[in-house]
Amino acid sequence: MADDKAIKNVQSTFSMYGFSITRSVATFLVKQLLSVAPDQRELWLTRITDKILALNLVDPHVSLEHVKHAIKECVRPDEILDASETIFNVLNFEDIPQVVYDPTMKKFVLRKVPRDYFPEPLHKPNVFRDRLTLLRERTMRQEPFAPRKFGEKNKEKKELVPIECLLTDSREGNLFVMGILSQLVDGQYFLEDTGGAVKIDLTKNPQVFDEGLITEGCIVIAQGYFEDGLLEVKSIQLPPIEPSASSRAAFGTENTFGGPHKTSLKCSEKLHNHQEAHHTDMIVIISELWLDNAEVLEKFRVILEGYSEAPPIAFIICGHFLSCPPNVTSGKKLQEGFRQLSELIESYPDIKNTSKFVFVPGPQDLGAPKILPRGSLPRKLLEDFTKKISGAVLAGNPCRIQYCTKEIVVFREDMIAKMCRNTLKYPERGSFYDHYAKTMISQSHLAPMSLPVVPVYWRHDHALQLYPTPDLIITADNSQQYTTKIGECQVVNPGTFPRNNFSFKVYRPGTDEIEDCELPNDTEDG
């Protein structure tokens, strides 16, 4: 019979974790622990409660099934992954939760958003309201904008003043104001937040802009002197970037990245071990694989030939998939191009059977309208291809990819050109690739611009969120290839394959290395 003292110990241990367990379930657990050496029982009890904690139970009452599941997980060999611990997974926008700030709970929470392309008009202002709220609350947790702690005297603090205070309290002087940069009147700029809008004067100091590509629609922090209803700006800067680890700490083990997993796979020790054991695994990244161009297909054959003996985990292939804009013949050309591609892949059985092929559409590809997030390439049109190539994944744009504990975001859009055309002041120093990456990560958004420039579906703007910041952002842009790093996040562009000397990138998740690759022009069949 189970020891009464041991039963009470189990119940008190679960109570410390915030759980409630009945005597009958606790008795069952004590009986299971009898098969373990006495000096190991406390350790096993802790491991079992940790496994139950990872289930993210809505109800604190622990059932017999929960205990059995936890015991099964504890005795599972380390090299065997749980059913939810996928090594490679592609997520579309339907799988991505929205990160929102709950003012009642005073913390960020995750919200599931149903698919809705035609919502009520009231959702339109929510696009920028949600962007602003996220960045404001993120900024308020960091120095020097974090509220002064009790007893703190020496640190210099900066207060973000809501626009409502400027308009109602006649608050004047040197202030810091966060808001959305807008042009409410032609030729006149304003800062907007949820409490109103204030006109800003950018003419007194032409050097007001800090680093970054700041455009209309960006959320900025303006420092200036407010008087007579006008904010005379001395400097405009992007909100401070928050380290990814700090962002994740607020969510615990919750899965902020998306997908079917209940907990964040960054917490999976088994996936981390798999990632380290397979540090040579690689992901090949190509942009603009023109399937109606014989030379491009031949160059891709050279790539397949080169990796035939060591197949990559995946090929991430971004559009456009045709060399010319859409017309009446595009459907047949696309179908024929993918037929040739399937024959090419089938001629390398090891790659066909091992590698995934993720296809991300470009702005001019057939399929969904030019509104973000956009759907995949036409599935019906490419039905024969997906049947022949079992590893093919027709993803949306943008999409998210999880490899072991790494979080990757893929975005195919010519954003650098749009941001450079619309920036209020082009930076005088530094690479515009670095400025673009900094703007994107600072804004926690892939396309931080006004809706007329970059249309988005109002209910699904969160699919372009970058919070917490991922490990790798692939911005397949119509520009030269580049690799840059902001904080712990790498931002890469593989370059346009046909126009950049057949250049592409290779990412090694196990070591976080990015390799620049290029095919020679004089390649011969071999």
C-alpha cells in the first residue's frame, strides 16, 4: 500500500507548481515511483511535474491521463522525438498567432485569428493601432523609457508623452512622443497615436532623422519642443530593438511562432541535441527560378548535381517563377515549367526522397491578389507536380519555417526599393541593407509602411509581425545579394538568381553560418 507521507509529498509538490491532484491520482503516482531507487524519487517527481507543466493545462486539476502521459515522456529515450517535435515544418499565416497586449493582464498574450479576407471596416484602424500598441509596450520595458523603479534616483529616464496629454493638458517643453508618422494633409506631417494627432515641423533641423529607412507609416519616437499646438522636432528615431530572449521570457514556454505545437520548440532539448548532432545540415535559398528559361533550369540542374551526394534539408525557392509578367499564356507556361522541374528533381533520387522543396510566390506570380499575406501558387494547376514530388510545399508569402529550434521567416517582396522611394530622408552613412534590416526589426514588422504602398489584409497583418524576433529573415528582394545581422537575427537576400550571376545562399542552422554561392558562367555538363 502506498505510504501516506509519500502521497502528501506528491500533493504538496504539485501544489507548489499550481496544480491540484486528487488522492487517488497521487496514490497511483506513488506506486509508480516505488520502482525507482529511493534517492531518485524526488528527481523523478520533479521531472514528471515539469512534463505536466509543459502541457499548458487550462484547468489546474491534474488527471490520471496527464500523469500517465508525463511518465511516458520521462521514460522516452532522448533520441526519440515527441509527435509534436517536428524537425522541419512550414507554417502559413493561418498557423500564426497574433501577439497582442492585454491592458487588463498588463502583458502580451497570444490570440488565434480565424481566416477573414473581408472583415468589417472597423478592423482597418486596428492594423496600426495594434502595431503601435505592441511597439509602445515593448519600448516601455526597455531603458531609458522604462518607468523608474522604487528607490531609483541616478539613472536618466525619458518619458513617452501620449499625444492626448499634449492636446488636453497643454503640456509644453522638450518632450519624447511616440506615434505613427502620417501625412494627414498633403505636404504636412503628423504624429498619430490612439489619443489623437499632432502636427510636426521637420524644417528647422534637416538632420533630425536617425539611422533607418523611415517612411510614412513607420512608428517613431520624436524628440522635440511642443508649443502652440506644433511639435518642433529635434530628432526622430526608431523604437529600441528588444533582444529576442527578453521578448520570449514574457511568454514562458508558449509557442509564439505558430504551428500545432503547444509549447515553443526552442525549449525542446531533444531538438537542440538533434540540431547539434546534424550541424552539417543545410538549407539552399534561391530567388527567382524562372522555369520558362532553359538556361536557368540548366543552372538549377548544376546545383542539384552538386548536392546529390549530400542532399540539403530543404530548398527554399522564391518567385517569380516565370521570366515575364502574367498574361494569357502564363498558366500553361507555369504548368510546363513545373513539369520540367519535376523531371529534373526525379533524376536525383536521393534529393527527391530526402529534401523538402518550399515554393514561395512573388508579387507577379499567378494566384492570389497583390495583398499581403498572399496565398500560395495555384494548387490545382500544380497538382501533378505535388503528386510526383512528395517533398514539395506550396507556401504563402510570407511564410514561416521551423527547423529544430531555429525560427525562419521568408518574405518575397521588393521592399527595399519601396522603402528607398518613400523614405523621408535617405541615410548619409552606412549600407541601405543594414538600414532596411534595422528598420524592419525595430518595427517588428516585415512591411512597416502605409497601406496604399503595401496593402495588407486587415485581419491578418499579424502574419507580418516579427515579435519575438526570429533567428533568420529571408527577404528575397530584387536587389544584390547581402547578409547582415541585427542583434541575434540574421537578414539575408539570396539575390535574383538569373540576374546576379546565378547567385544563391546556403544556411547551416546548426552553426548559424550563411554561405554566399555563385555558379560560374562557363559551367559545362558533367
